Amino acid sequence: ETAVFQTPNYHVTQVGNEVSFNCKQTLGHDTMYWYKQDSKKLLKIMFSYNNKQLIVNETVPRRFSPQSSDKAHLNLRIKSVEPEDSAVYLCASSTPGGPDTQYFGPGTRLLVL
Amino acid sequence: GEKVEQHESTLSVREGDSAVINCTYTDTASSYFPWYKQEAGKSLHFVIDIRSNVDRKQSQRLTVLLDKKAKRFSLHITATQPEDSAIYFCAASKGTNTGKLTFGDGTVLTVKP
């Protein structure tokens, strides 16, 4: 049963364009995350938000910016995409107050030509 | 920062046999260790986790063992079935409010009929 929703499923774009991905969770969680999974299936945390506040910002290029309107939504904008941005972007959510089970969305696959 | 090493990149077993996947971590402050399963073309699905206050946890055919002294944890799957075939990721997280997960590189488990 899906409770973390991501749109779009798949996006193809050209180098230099701007893209935006959406994530919504219906679990009532306060904390949301963006992870990047590359072509080798390696997973890396990018950002973490707790109740609309940025709490983790790993070393990602400045062209990546997360946006949160409320605790159920966490979007990801990439300005001027580059070929190495081709990957699957996974959104996740969890309850606050310490480490807890994270539930992942289906992912958005980005292909930069 | 934390580093999680997943020792088996691939693992092949016969249906009905047991499978064991081993992970080590570097940060003694890590206290939460989840495992995720990723089937082909799908997202991450939580399977089981263990916290540092226990050294063993079982859920049906899955058992997780934690050795804090050795900074090692493992996933044991008994009576494997073809549908267990997937990529399994181990992860570690500190006991803070960030909930940030550091993932291993994944183990491709193949269960042959």
C-alpha cells in the first residue's frame, strides 16, 4: 500500500534545463527525506526536513534545492541539470524524535541527455 | 562520517537454503540498523530493523543480529524462496533527530529454484 507518492515517475530533459519533482506522504509523519540512487544502485542522502525545516543538507551541488510547503510535502528542484544528475530520486518519510522506520516512495527516474 | 560496508555484493543460494548478508559500520554512535529490499524496477521496501539495545530480532523467516563490539550486523533469511530474490540494503543511523540513513552498497540475492 503506497503512502509516499512521487511525481513524475520518469522525466527526460536536456542539459541546462530546470526540473522539479514532487513528493507527498499521507502517513502523518513530520520528517521527510530525499535520497539519490545512481546507476550502480548506490544510495545517498541529500536532504532531510522536519516539519518544514531543513535539518540535513549533505554535500550536494547548489543547483539542488528542496522546498517544503507543509510537513506532508517535500519537493526537489534542480536548476540547470547536468548529465551526472541522471539517477532515481527517492523520497522517504518517518516519524520524528530519533531514528525510525523510513518509508520510501516509488521514485522519480531522471534522464539528462 | 559514518560508513557502512556491505560485504557480499552478490549472493546466490538454492531455494530452501539459508542466506546471510553481513554489514559493518564505523560510527560507534550509530544505534539504529534497518534493512531494505529492492525488487527489480521497484523502490525500497522496509523488511526488518534492530536497535542497539538488543542484539537479536526475528520476524518470521528473517533474523537480524547485532554485535556492537565488532560494529557488525547481519541479516539471516531461512527457507529462502524465489520471491526473496532482490537487492538487500543495510543501513545505519545515529540516535539523533535527523534520522539520516547511511546505506551499504547493496547485496544482490538470487534464489534459484
